[in-house]
Amino acid sequence: MKKLIASTFILIALLAYPASAQIEYLCGLISNCPPANTLGPNDQVPVVQNGQTRVATVNQFPARIFGPTTSTVGALALWGNTTASLLDSAVMSGDCTLSVSGEITCITSNGNPIATTPVPNSDLATMNAGTIKGNNDASSAVPSDLTIAQVQAMLGISIQPGGRLVAETSSCSSAPPIQTADVTSAGAICYVPYKSPWVPINGANYNFSTLSLVPTSATSGDIYDIYAVVSSGAAAICYDTNPWTNSTTRADGISQGNAAYYVNTGTIATCSNNGSSVATSISAGAATYLGSFYATATSKTAMVLNPTPVDGGTNNCMCLFNAYNQIPITAIERDLTAQWTYGNPSGTWRPENNSTSNRITTLDGLGLTQIHATETMTLSYATGSDAQAGVAAICEDCTTPGTVFGVYLTQGSYTAADQGGESIPSGFVVALGLHYFQAIESGQSSSSDGPEWYGNYASGLFIEMPD
């Protein structure tokens, strides 16, 4: 028998005693154990089986951990106690054990145990500050600093786009990430970093600063989807020049799939910005959906939340939709007219103050947003000798109710001056696409002389929704 040398590791060996059985031999617990790299066929080693110590002959060289000399794609590489000594975690099972002293000991391909103390930094490749080193290439490679996108891809993490869309008159140079001012004729749509300056596109994440979209040639009355695409290696935004088929139906589909964001489900023929094609023939999944806009005029959109009241109403348009990082927003529409009289024997419905501008238009590109509509109307007895009553309501996509949206309250009959009250209809709806909410009224009096309705700051139409 060869002279046995003490060691401090444990390995699994296939031994001749008993035949075809894996038996543990205890180097470090029993003296005179040979180093693994000196073992060969017919060498004898002390073993423990069923609690008894025996001497057995090695019938087959024991299994080892074989690790690549460079990091292998898709696998975690562990450094050994020598430079460039790497282990592949996928083949470590059964070759690392816990000693009685509490130390984990493994055997490398050259038979040496892995160091149980930290590897000196000098044995590792230099890393840049704030980075993670590894290998996310398509083949074996020396470990390198990974990008955020590579780390997320290896860990299966998917992020949402970090910006928000806001409307500006012409320039995005100082655009905030939240709509702070009304823009009735927006010639620029700005994608501004909000939660983060990252946007995922086609499986990779791209850093961005404020991006500008000029919707040149967008046709008045159409809805368009806004996408993030890769152009010249960087993130860019553009709009699909193929508009929605109608106010509630897309022409080019989108889907969330397994990701945390929406992408195109079919080929986008042309994605444009400022009259130029940013990308063409974009394959499915290669463009990230950011939101949608409704063209209120050629090459224009609008985002009007709190306009100054005007006679006949302000006809607000919340015409820019954010798919991510939504915040609660409120729009209010008011008629500057101080008061008007409306009533007839049949109580016929009509638009408030007989104006279709007493409405708010909304856009929801996903159909997942709860819209809350509320109206406050003050009315009272007018002149005359008959009883007068009035009802205010909100009509979705209509000016006379087929189905009235929300709950509306009928006031009691007013028979004398200074009698009156408030009608406050309110309700919720989830609606994909473009919809308008019209304030309507029904006044009833036998002589068609009342009641009186009050505008200006005594009434208003409100829409609350996330965007």
C-alpha cells in the first residue's frame, strides 16, 4: 500500500466493496488518507460502511467536479483557490460535503479542495464600480461586466417602461413627466422619464432622456398608437401610421404576453415621427406600446383638464393616454353662462344649455381604466304660475339618453321663487377607446317657462380617471 497522506476533504467514490455501491471514504476524519489526485485503480483507502471502518480497494476512479476554465453561458461559475480555477454549479451535486467542523469542502477537476476562505481580489477579474460580473454571451467567454438588461434577462426579470407621455404645444425641452398645464393644440408629445430612465424594447432595456414625438400627418378624428423602437442602436418613439379602425377597435393589435409591458402582435408597416419613417416592417414583439393619442386636428392632439369657463362649455379632451405609471387626474368642464331657462310639458332631454360643448372626451388605450363621471347642477323655480321640475344627467356617447350613464336625481316640483336644489348624477364605467360624456338636462313645466339652470361656477361636469 502506498503511504497515505492526511487531507481535509471528502469525496464520493465507486469502490469494489461492495460491488457497484457508492461508499464514503473519510479523508480528514481517518488518518493516512491519500490526496485524490494520487488515487488510481487498485489503491486501498479506509472507508466507513454501515458504521464500520474497513479498507477497500478503488475499483473505479471517483467522480469529480469538472468546471470550465472560463465562465460558461447560462451557468454560475465559482472560483477555486487558484487563478482561473472555475466550477460549474450544474455538476456539483454529490461532490461537495460538509465536514464535522462545519466547513464545506469540494474537489476541483485537479483534485484540490476549494478554498474555504474568500478568494483574494487579485485572483478575480477587475470589476467596474456598481457592476455585476458574469457571462451572458452566446458562448463561453471570460466574465465581463453585465448590463442591467443582461442581468434582468439572466434572472428572468421584466421591467415596465419608466416614462410618461405628456402633451406640449411645440417643444419637449422642459416638459415635466406630469401634465401640469392645459394644451388645446399639442404639436408635440413628450416621453419623459418618471419612474426610471429605462424602456424595454424587444428583450433589451434602453436608457433614455426625454424623447419627442411630432405627429405630422396624423389625420384629424383618428386614434394612433405610440411605440418605443430601436433606431440606430438607441431608443426612439414614433406612432403607427395605421390608425384605429374606429373609436373602439385597433387596426394593429397589441398584447402583454409574459412580459410586464405591451408589444405589437403583428407587423407594423410604418412607425413615423415628424414626417419621417423611424422604422418600417417592425416584426411582432419588436415595438413596445407606450400609449395612444386622438388627433383633434391634423398633426395635433390635446390634453385639457381645467380650462377657463366659456359660454356654451369648454368641450375638454383628455386625448393622450399613458399605458404605464398612471396617476389619478381630474378634468372639469364648466359653462360660463350665468343662467338659462328650459322646460316643456313632456320633459324632453337635450344637451345642457343646448350645447354639445358641455362634455368631456376621454381616451383609454387598454380598456382597463375606471372612469368616474360626476355632474353638479344648480336649478330653481323660474317665472310663471305652474310647477316646474328639472333633472340633470350624464350621457355616454349621446346627447339624448338611450341609456343614461350614472345615477341622476329628480328634484321636487318648484312652485315659488327661491325654491330649488342640486342634481348630482355620478357613475363609473370602463371603456376601451374614445368616448365622450355629455351633460344633459330635462326640464318640465306645463307652460314651458322653467325651471332656471345655473352655469358659471354654480355647476360643472367632472371626470376622474388614472392616466
